[in-house]
Amino acid sequence: MIDTYLTVRCGGFVTYCDALIARVSGGDNLQACLFSLVGTQSHVKAISAILFGGENCRVSKRDEPALGLEFAGTPRTCRTRKIGETVNKILVNADYFSESGRCLPDGTGAAVIYGPDMPTVIERAFLRLDAATTIPLKPEWQGWLWDEVLQPEQLYAFGGEELREAYLVSWPDDNALQERILEGIAMQYLN
């Protein structure tokens, strides 16, 4: 039987999680990038307030040890939906789920990319990079950009089919990206 929910415990409150994308930081700690809470309105509200306050909670699958979970960065509510007495609230790390991706002071960018399979993830990473840069990119460069430029970091992913693969990708500023592309063309990796 496939688990469809994680149990979330924090400050005496209990809710459930139906989708989670997180960076693994240490053996039993996660830094949430996307976190979907499901439960009663009061418990969802309390746990999200605790997370917005910078504290952590514990998430667990059935018959597995609990993991610590926190938001490293800026949590933002993406959506809140009430269905009967149940509330679903989706929190995201605003640094990784902005329109153009995260832009660090040194000019590099980063974003969380997810999908049902690797070809979809690689295509979505290419589209995110293409939207974030002024350099014209060719779709046939997707594999090379994934391997040589985007520095993918596999993330912990829990949820439905769409969350089978999740990665944090980062890319250099336009000047460094242009240098890498010109080098790839000179070495005949790109045409």
C-alpha cells in the first residue's frame, strides 16, 4: 500500500501532508521548498504559524522515523482551500518559486524543478533557465545545459505522480553563462 499522507506534528498539533519537496540537510532534517498541509482549520493555521515563525516540526511516514522539517528562506502561502471542515494550505519557499527563480546577490539564479520523469524535469529546467536569461538558448542544448551548467541537486519528494522527480537547479549570471555556451560551441558539444 502506498502512503498518500505524511503525519505532521508540531507544538501539540497534528495535521497531514500530501505533497512535500525539500532539501536534505543532515541525516534526519529537511528544509522545505514546497509543503502542502491538510487538516482542520485550527491545526493547519497553528502549524503554518509555527513554520512562519521559524520553528520546525516533525513529519513521518507510517513505520518510519520522524524527520525534522523547517523552512530555510522565506515561506509564502501559495494557496489555501477549504473543503467542508478540511483545509489544504500550500506553503512554498519564495526564494525558489518566484517567476524568474531565485536571484542571489552574486547574480546567480536558482529554482526548484519537478515532474513525473527526468525528460520532463530536464525540459522544465531548460524553460526556466531560458526565461531567466537574455541569452538565446536552443532546445537541443537541454541535456548539455543540465549536465554542464544547471548543477542539479536531487531533492526529497513526496506526493503524487507529478512529484516523482524534484531537483534544485542553479545557474550563473548571463556573462558566465555566455562564456560556458561559447566554450561548448568551441569544443563542438553544441551547434
